[in-house]
Amino acid sequence: MAARTGGGGSLQVKVVLLGEGCVGKTSIVLRYVQNQFNDKHIQTLQASFLQKNLTINRRRLCLNIWDTAGQERYHALGPIYYRDSHAAIVVYDITDEDSFTKAKNWVRELRKMLGDSCVLVIVGNKSDLEKNKVIQEKDAQEYAASVGAKHFYTSAKQNKGIEEMFLDLSKRLLEKEGNNSNPSSTNPSSTRRPGGITVTDDSIRTDRPSGGGGGGGGGCCG
Amino acid sequence: MEVSEISFLRNKVVEPEVFVIEGKSFLEKMRHTSCFDLVRRIKAFINAFTEMEGKHNPDQFSSKLQGFLDEINLVIQDHSQWRDEDEVGIKKAMEALERYLLTRLYSTAFYLPTSTDAEDDESFYYRVRLLQFLQPDHLDLPKRKYNQIAFEMAAQEFSRLEEDLLKSPREKLACIINAVKIVINLLKYSTSDGGTGADDFLPYIIYLILLTSPKHIHSNLRYIRRFRRPTSMTSEEAYYLTQVESGVMFISTLDHTSLSITEEEFKRGMSEAEDKIKNGRDVPRRFSKEQGGWERLLVDLAATNPSFKERDEVLSPLQEEEKELDESKGPRLPTINDSIGFPQSENFEDEEEREGEEEEEEEEVKEMVDTATSDKMEGSSISRGQLLMATISDCLLPKLLQKKFEDMTVSELKELHNCYKTLGSRLEGLKEERPS
């Protein structure tokens, strides 16, 4: 499915988030969207659906991040969520071999259903627990390459690798969509990031009122 | 639970009734002579769509409607009546058109005879009744995050999906989103350990579906997928719709291995329910709109209060009225509303050669506009549910939830009595406003 351009020329993309129960996929997204890590006593959020607006090289992008339930009992429901995804982030825990096996299952299913149309990222989370690592980097990298995915290490706890991972994902999405979206005007508060790319973190809205389609397209991600 | 907490639970809940009001300006614009051709096309489409009945598969119905909406979207963008409208204005017009069309085409589009909707609904409803023995624990719902009142409130919103009064896909979707929002609000309110991801969230949705025990879940979900314009759905709405779809799928396929329950316990629960159903002793749905907890709370209380003796007299006509509306197929009969100007026949000069038809058409255009504007604007502009809800959250709940009657002080009872009086007078007022 081609990403559509929403209100204000922002490219709407659907990113599905997969991974076993305790690998920390929700923490990664919360860290990215809200810069929060749930160590303790942080304001609670509904984090199963989150949005992030970005401007990369004057092109606006809205990531609609769909979390999925990772418990084994819900595994068969996955395909309902993959439908029409533009990108998928498959997360495993570097200290848990089983979670890596499960990640491979998801990747296989995704490729089967969506072919190569989906931008794929494999994420080894909990990189702060390096000493307990059981999945070797070489294996993970090789596996990712073999399925046409990129591999990243992240630590939601230390906020490491997350920005980079999402940035790379977004850039690949924009490349894929070619010139479908309208470039927006330069935002003066843009910051330069490594790689010469201008990235602006647009309004952060996770709590957009939208009940029942009542929103009249007022939000950036309308 | 305090009043503030109750209103917190209803945060971001949008009553589907607002869509009627939103669509008014579209229908008013359609009255202009420049829209005559547009109205003609819409009517021709309605006829063509109705004639497809029984002959085409669901995908064909869906693409027929979506294709027409896309077509009209282009027409409207260049039309003089919408020239000054921005993107949002066009979007609203398209929403109004979608709502109008599907309200009109409901009897054809809902429950397509060429689909398996009816069978699937029936088998799901049977299954959900078999599974009524399941408790929050079986789905690993943490007790401290479970709240009966919140769930009943959510179930009430969810079950509105099945009201025939709400006919358009957008309204039906709104019922689902509203129910989900209440669950989200509950989780926000009761979680103190960080964000709630889908791992935590999906089991609540599954439990909500079990609690609501919908009779027509497949037909409703598919109706939304087939006829809601995909570009009108936000990603967030699509996400919650998907959550509900996956919850339905989970319930349809689950066995003891997908729950925290022993095989024996699961089998026993299922066979007991099966026996009950076989012997004609229906397994009660734990929540039902008709006599469900949320409204029942109020009715039970009212029954104990002498000042509310006449409640049946007040409530019954409202219930009857709702029933009538539920039973009526297609949009309600038009209400003649002369206060809104309608083009006179001389405005349709180009139609001279078809005079007879023209008059008929004009009537139909008028009917189209009137039907759509009057639909629900009057009879149920405040539904009984809304009224009760408002009253409960205004004044009754803190008492309901914190104390039993026996434990209340005199002043608390007095206050509660005043609440009843308020409710009584609101119902009376409502009764007087209506033609009998």
C-alpha cells in the first residue's frame, strides 16, 4: 500500500512493532516519542498507538506506530496488524535467545505477507546488558542482511540507539516513497544531525483527540 | 470512584449524534440549484446500488460505493458551492455524503445476503455465550486495573454498535472507538508503572467483547471495513478497529492453551454453558443494554424511591420510541421543514422537457435533504442513555459507588433524593417536548 499524504502534505506511514512480551518494545517507542523510560513513577501513557511527526530534508513524515501484543497466545493474530504496513520494527532482547527465535518467526511471516514492500528493522534491545548478551552481533547482523533488514542495537534504559534507528527507518521510508510527498517549508528550529540531514522533531502528540472520526483533520497527522 | 473520575473515563468520547449536526451544512448546500445535477447523480447511484442487491459479492458493493465517493469527491472540489472550502471543509462534506448514502442504503448494504455475515454473527454469538464463564483472571487482567463500572460503561458504548438507529459506518466506528477510549482512560487512571503497550491492552479489549457479547459483530465490523472511506479513517481509528477485529478472532479460536485456565475447568465451563443453551435456559449475557448494570443501577435505585414511582410512565414511552426507531427500516420518514428555503420549481429551467418527472425529483431532493437533516435531530437528540449518563455522572455516582442506602446519613439521602427529583424533572421536560 502506498503511503498517503495527509493534511499539510505530511506523509502518513504505518509502522508495526513486533516482539515478545518482555523485550521492551513499548519502552523503545515511549523513549522515542516521549523521551520517557519507565524506570519508576513516570506519568502513565497509553502507548499501544503512538505518533511521531518528523521533517527530514524538508519532507514531512508522520509515523503511526502500531504496537502488537507479543504474548505467545496472541501470535496468530499478527497478520491482522501487518496489513498495509509500510515498515516493521521487530525487537528482541540480546540476553534472551528465545526472543531472537521469535523475532525470526515474525520476520518470516512479514516477508511472506508483505513481500519486500515493507521496510524492515531488527532491533536488539537492552544493549546496556552487554555482559549478559547471548545473541552474537555477527549472527544478528548476518541474519538481518539475509532478510533485507537493517540491524540496530538499542537501550531504552540509557536512551541509546533509538533516535538513530527511527531516523534510518524514516529515511528509508522516504526513499521508498520517492517524490510522492510535498516538501514542506523549512522549519527554523531545525537541527543538524550527523549525515548532513536536517531533522526536525515536530509537534509531539500522543493524545490527539480523535474519537470516532470526529477530528476534522486539525492534527498534523489527520 | 468520584464524579471527576467518571468524567475522566469518558474523556474524548464523542457522541455519534454530533455527526448529524456536522453534516447539516453539506445538506444545506445541496439545496442550491447548482447542485441539482449532483443530487441527480446521488439518487441515480442509490437506485443502482439498491438494484445490485443479491446479485453481487461484498467486494463489488464496497468498490461500487468507494468508487462513487471518489468520483463525487472530485466533483465537489471543483464545485461552486464548495469553492471556498479548505481541505477540512471538503472532508466534512465527504463525511456527510458518506453518512447520507449509507443511512439511505443501510437495508441493502448491511447484512449483504451474498456474504457469510449472518452465519458468522450467529456462530460468534453462540461462542461468546459459551464463554461467559471466563473471568478477568483467565486473561491475566490485573485485578487492580479492572473496574466493573468502567467496563460496563465501555460495554454500553460498544453495544450501541448494534443499534439500528446508528446506521453509517462512521457512527458505528465511533461506538467502537468510544468503548476503547473508556478502557484506555481506565488504564491511564489505574496504571502507575509506566506506559501501557499492546501486551497489556489487548486482553482488556478481549474481555470487553466477552462482556458485551455482541450479536452482530462480524456484520458490523465488515460493514465498517467495506463502506467507511479508508482515507477518512485516521491511523489511530484503524488501529483500534484492528484491535477489536483481532480480539474477535482470538475469541473465535481460543482454547484452554490460550488462557490461564486448566483444561478441565475450560471444558467444564463450556459444557455447562452448552447444556444451558440446549435446554433453552439461555446463558445470561453479563452485560446487556436492555437490563445491563449501568442503567440497571439507576433503575434499581429508582425502584426503591417513592418519588420515582412513576418512572415506568416516564421511561416506557422513551423506550417505545427507541424501539420504533430501531424497527423502522431505512431512514425515518421525512419531516417537512418549510423554514429552510428550498429552490422553487422555476429554478430548474433546464428540466422543462421532463416536467412530470421534475416535480417528482424536486420532491425527492427535498426529501433527501429533509430526511437527512431530520434524522435523529428530533426524536433522539438526547438519547435516554445520554440522559441517564449525564445524570449519573452529575450527581448519582459518588453515592452509588461509595455507599449502600443503609449506610447513608440523612443528609446524603436527602441529596440523593434531590438527584432523583432532578432526573425526574429532566425526564418530564423531555416528555413534554415530544409529541405523544
